[in-house]
Amino acid sequence: SKNIRLLEERKAKAAELIVSVEEYLNTLDDSRMRRMISMRYIDGLPWWKVAQRMGGRATEDSCKKQMERFLKGGI
């Protein structure tokens, strides 16, 4: 049906986007940011879970702030 075809097209586009993001991640020197981006935007984890997996003194707020600075070009 038309709906199934539309869903399949969206699924294919999403898979392409994930590949593009992963290719971009491979260009980053900062392994910490690579891990955070992957967990948050590819795996879809909430910030509290990202912080938990980052370990150390990472908190939900510190991870959010680090990502915000990175996306603004401050890291």
C-alpha cells in the first residue's frame, strides 16, 4: 500500500542520515564528543543516561552544556 511504501522510504532516508552522521563523527578528533553525539543523537538516549555512561563527574547538565558549546563551535 501507499502508506507502507512511504514508511519504507522514510526508513531508508533515516538509515542514510545515520550513515552520514557516523561518517562525520569519524572526522572528529574529540573522542568524548563522538561518544556523546552517538549516544544522544544516534542511540536516542536521554541526557541523564548519556551522563551515566560517560562516567566520572559527568552530569546531565554538564553533558548538555558541553554539547551546546561544541555545536556553537566553542570546543
